[in-house]
Amino acid sequence: MTEYALEMKNIVKEFPGVRALDGVNIQIRKGEIHALVGENGAGKSTLMKILSGLYPVGTYDGEIRLGNSLCRFKNIKESERSGIAIIHQELSLVRELDVMENIFLGNEIHKWGVIRHEKAFMKAREALQRVNLSVSPDQIVRYLGVGEQQLVEIAKALLKEADILILDEPTAALSEQESGKLLGILKSLREKGVTCIYISHRLKEVLSIADRLTVLRDGKTVCTLDNAGITEADLIAHMVGRELSHGDDGEERTVGEVILEVQDWSVYDEATRRHVSQVSFSLRAGEIMGIAGLVGAGRTELVMSLFGAWGIRTSGRVLLRGKDLSLVNPEDAIRAGISLVSEDRKRFGLVLIQDVKNNISLASLEKISRRGVLDANKEVRYAEQYAADLKIKTPSVEQVVMNLSGGNQQKIVLAKWLMTEPAVFILDEPTRGIDVGAKYEICRIINELAKRGVGIIIVSSELAELIGLCDRILVMHEGTVAGEVNGRGATQEAIMHLATGNRN
Amino acid sequence: MEEKHLNLKESIRNNTRQYTMIGALAAIWIIFTFLTNNLFIDPRNLSNLFLQTVTIAIVASGMTLIMVTGNIDLSVGSVAGFAGAVAAVLQVRYGWNAASAVAASLATGLAIGAWHGFWVAYSKVPAFIVTLASMMAFRGAILGVTGGATLSPLSESLKMIGTNYVAPFPSAVFAVLCVAAYVGFAVRKRARRVKYGFAVSKPGWAVLKIASLSAALGGIFLIMIMNEGIPYAVLLLFAVVLIFSFISQNTVFGRRLYAIGGNADAARLSGIGIEKNLMRLFMLFGLLVATAGIVMTARLNAATTSAGSNMELDAIAACVIGGTSLMGGEGTIIGAIIGALIMSSLDNGMSLMNIDITYQYIIKGLILLLAVWVDIATRKK
């Protein structure tokens, strides 16, 4: 029997209302690069959070073995001490400090509490050499590129004598050249005996570097494969599996005139990085259009910018019913008839400390007021009507939103935007993290709205859902539209093919 | 529709904070009454206590809304002093009549509020810094306009805002109307809640609650009437509390302020113009601070260079004791008023007891700390 460096057995992790991991098994051999693949929401990140101690022992079921010893990590420090280092998708460097300070953060080289700068400098330089990074240890991190920052993170992990390195989407923000360099370094680390768990959506990369692969789907291990003779298509088939599509009642909708037209739309952030480039599409009244793509493909940035809520600079034109829109802020967008359900309901959707009715009326206070004075009766009537229509389960509309389940919270966000009576309704990951019943309910509402002639755009990572719901699906890759597929009869394989960078 | 009733436990839990605060205030009054041989409970003293509370309470009403949006204003002492000094200078040096001097003073407050709003809302400088700067700058400006001297006396018509009383009989009529209005309002509110199927407390408890609050309100009026009548300044405070409570609970503007403080991102994505609303709030608050400055100056019958010192700290303490969250999103006007009453009761009681000012400050500081700790500790559960 092979000696595994790491084994995770029957891991089960539940969040309120959702079973994120359902008996996951994974074995990692010593000194291999092991890729972990799966669709968004398959449970990869949750699994790694358990391994790194972010979800402490007791909050999950199952066991973790490192070599022969059973691990019960209570926090990140404990997993680090056992030689596990995780490098998150969002970098955790302090941007205002220099490279050396970041490398030794929390582990400063000191004597009587006084930092020994020379020694730290020398050690940092050595560490940077190990990852082939030629920047000075006293360079401020803010001025480094994303790829270089990633390497600093790896150098930092190696200095902690990590022998299991977990990389969560390390190349998502990197250029092709930078990714190539990073992969080269991982290979050289493998030769030095470092074990690596590699999470990525870029299947080509995965196949070029991994020794073995484990595929997760819906919180379960699908299979573990040796990387020999596997094709991208095989992987996609494993990732996607067979799933029932829902929300489609078979009833035909009549699609009307073009309501929203987007022409050569580009979006830039503060650092003038372009997140969306030259996107064009049009949407008809009563049409449901999906936007698919991997994490970081620019889907959220695109729809948020169409709502006036993202990007420092935009170029191109957006026409609503043939009229040019200048989208400066959400206030204008809402007034023009565009509403958006954002992907992060707790951060962007709800005022958690307020009650159901306040949250529902928040975007349409004009409707329940006269000359700036609220009509409490009217507000209650509206809130109760939406709560009934959307089957929101709450003791009363005076219930504080914080105490409700994810599915009900999401319905409250939907109710808020339905109350604005939009002409174009954009939903970003509307079914993320909610139970099946609520999902079905939300799909039903979307269908119903489309029948009433609302133009609908849905961003989702759940391809089965998009296929079941949408008339057509735009597939994005690295900020551009990689292609478009018809909703009816589209296959998940075809969408993944486009989303991973293969144009049709 | 059938009435849904809360049991006693639920209705206490829903209002823990209010009950604790009222209980604390009552306890403080009882202790001082005992320690001062009933001197504290004397109508003349209590009436005086209310008058002392007015300026802090006026400022605290607005400060609550500022803190609800997650901001703070450290400049109110200096700005109130400055606005009062403007009124005094115009009257004492230039012989303006009371109405024009008050108008000029209010305009000054409004302008200062706009200045704060510009920096906080549009230039994104933290309110702490913007108003700390104003705290220093306007303390200097007071010296500038008064020439470093105390300006007095004011004309009778200006002074009366801080020193005169409504005669006992009209006071009594006003008191009866107020209590009647409160009862009517409370009954209507309960009926509305029943109509929409919200849970309400049992009829017996509701009657008891309305009756005891009416008694408390009536008692406060009675104390003042037993002295010389309702002071103009207290009347002004009543108006401020009503207006600001109305703004906070019944207007679109108020609702937006709470949303901004509760989750600024969600508010922005719901189409709420954060800059615009903060600007309006700071302007409104400037007006309110000037009002407090006028009352303060009128009561002292003079503008002094140190007028209003530490007012911001008392006002913030009042808000915090009254349950306003420093993180934003939570707070009530009436809570802040009770907080202000607690603060000035401590001042008043300890002065009556002849406690050394050294210990007065120390005790007040510790009580503030204790009050917030109790709040945090009870909220965890």
C-alpha cells in the first residue's frame, strides 16, 4: 500500500440548510501535484478550508490523517505547524508593507522584540530565490504585479517549512506568461519533495501539471484519476455529471422587441485593468439570457457595470429601449428600469439588522411615501403581498432579516427588486447557497417575470440551471464573449468548452 | 382579525434596552433623593435639571442620526459656542433685534453643517477628522468674534428663550393635550398592529404600559408646573424630539439614514444616494447645533469663550447610553434623551451632594463605561 502524505476520509460539512460536503474522500501521495477540480460550488474551497483549520475540528464530520497521525486542527496556526500552507485566491499580503515584512509577518526574526533587519533581509532573499523571483526584499508589495505577489506568498509558505502547499486558483488573475512561470516553479518544488494540492478551473493547465486529479461534484468525490490519457472532455464530463434541469414548465414565452442593447462595452477598475472588453449583445423583452463563464471571467463586473455599480471607467454604449443610458450610479439605473440582484446578498443585498418590510421597500421608498413621509400601512401591505407571492417563510414582516434562512433572505432581495418593477432584471448567481425548494421557487419567479415581458439576464455557475431556464447563453472568457449557445439543446460540455478559452 | 399576543417575556425581551434605561434613570433619581434628603426630588431642582438637560438633549437628538449613519461629530461644542457668539455679538455690539440675531446664528449653523457635509460626504474625509478640525477651528473663531471677552447682557427678547416660563395655567392645558395626544397615538398604533396581524402585548399589559408612560409624562409636566411652569427651552426640546423622532421613523430620509448605517453597500445598490443624504443630514444637524447654541447663550445671558466645551462628549455619551450603536444603523431619539437625562441627573445630584468636581468627572466616566458594557453583555445573549 502506498504511503499517503495526506488522507481526508468521509468529510461531511453542513451549513444551515445546505450540505456543502457529503462524504468526500481524497488521498494525496507524497511529493505529487494533485489537482482538485469541479464546478463552482462543488465543495473544493470548503474542503480546503477544513484542511487548513479555518473550519475547526468539530464543525465537520470525518477524519484527516497526515502520514500516520490523526489531525484535529482547531485553527490555522495548528495546521501550519503541521506543515500545511494554503495560498488563497484572494492574496493575503499587506499591500503597504515590503516583501520581507510580509514574508515574516507573524514570524518576525527578532532579538528581545527588536527586528533584526539584516538577517531577515538575507533570509528573505534566499526564499525569493527559491521561487525564482528577482525583486528586492525591501520592495513595497503594492508595486508588484499579481503574479509576483503570488510568488511572494509561496516563498512565505515555504519559509514556514510547509511540505503540503495548497493553491486555490493561483492563476485566475495571472497572464498566460505568468501562469507558465508559476507552473514551472511548482514543478521544481515537486522535485524538492513538496506536495502540492492545486485547485484550478483551467483544465489545460491542470492536465499539463498534475500527477493525479480528484473530481468533486455537489459535495461528493466523483473519482480520482491518474493523469494519463485523460482529455479535457473527459474531465468536463466528470465535473458536470448528469443532472435534472428544472424551472422549465415547457410553456412557450413570446419574445418581444429589443429592450436592452450593449455595444462594445468595456469596464476598467482603479488600476486601469480591463475586466470586461468589447462586449456586445442585445436582449429582448420577455427573453431570458444566461451568462456563463468561470470565476474571474468578468461576468459580475459586466452586469454590475450595466447597473452603474462597478468600474471606474467604462466605454461603449448601453441603450435601453433605443435610448442612450449614462450609467453613473444605481440610482439612475433603477430609475431607468434596470434592477440587479447581486451575488453577495449579505454584503450587497440586505440590511441584516433591519426587518423584512424595511428591506423589501428599500429600493422603492417613493412608492410607499408622499412628500417624503412614509405610509406605514402601505408598506406593510406591499411587504405582505410580496412575502405571500414569493412564499417567504417568516413569522411576520417585522422579523429581523438576520435570523432568516439563506433561501428566504434571497427571496427578500428578489422581492425588493420586484417592487421596483424593472424592465430589465439582472440576477447574479441568484441560487447560490440556497436549498432546492427555494431554488425551484426562484426559477419559477424568473419564468413568470419573463412571461410578463421583462428582459432577464442571469449570471450563474450552475450550468444545468442556465440550460433549463435560458433562451440563449452568452459564454464569457477573460472579459470577452467567447461565444453564444442556444438555451434549448445546449450541452454543459459545449459551454465549458467555450468557458475554458476555446472559441467556436 | 384576531389579536396575536406576546407573552410578558417576549415583550420585555423586545424592549430590554428601553426598560433598562428607564429603570436606570429611576434608580439614579431614587438614590439621589435618598442621599440628598429629598433635595433632589424637589420640583424646583428637577425643573432646573430639565433646563440643564435641554442643550445636550437637543444636540443628542441630532447626534443620534449622525451616529446612525456611522459618522460622528466632535465639533458640536465649538460650533454651538460659535453660533451663540454670533447671535450675541450681533445683538450686543451691533444692536440687532432678537429675531435677526437668531436667524443669522441659524444660518451660520447651516453653513457650517454644509461645510462638514461637503468634506465628509463628497470628499470622503472621515467625519472624525473633519469635525475634529472644526472643533479646533471654531474654538478659535469664537475668540475671533468675541475678541476674547464675555459678551453680555442680551436683550430680554433673546434671553427669554433660555430663561422664561410658560405660565402654569397654559402649561397645564398644554400638558393635558400632550398626554391625550400620546394616549390617542398609542391606541391607534396598537389598533393598526392588530389590523395587520402583528403580535401585540396583552390588553392588560398594554393598558398598564400606556397608563404608566402617560403618568410619567404627566409627572414631568406636573413637576415643572409646580415650579414656575414649562420653560420655553423645554418646549423647544419637545418640538425637536418630536420632529427628529418623526424624521427617524416616518420619513424616507430617515429610513435611508438607517439603511446607510446598517449596510452602506446595500443602500448604494438600492439606489440611495449616500452623498446627498449625508449632506442633508449634516446641514440639518448644523441648524440644530446652532439652536442649542442659542439656547445655551440665552440661558447664560452671555457669550463666553469657553461656552459649549465638552458638549460633544456629553452628547455622544448620551446617545451611547441611550443605545445608539457606534457602528451605525441603530439608535433612537428617545433613547438619547433618556441618556442625556441620566448624564445631567448625575451632574445635578452630585453637585447637590457637594461631591468634589474631581470625583464627579471620574464617576461620570465610569458610569458611561459601565452602561455600554452592560449593553454589550446583554446583547450577546
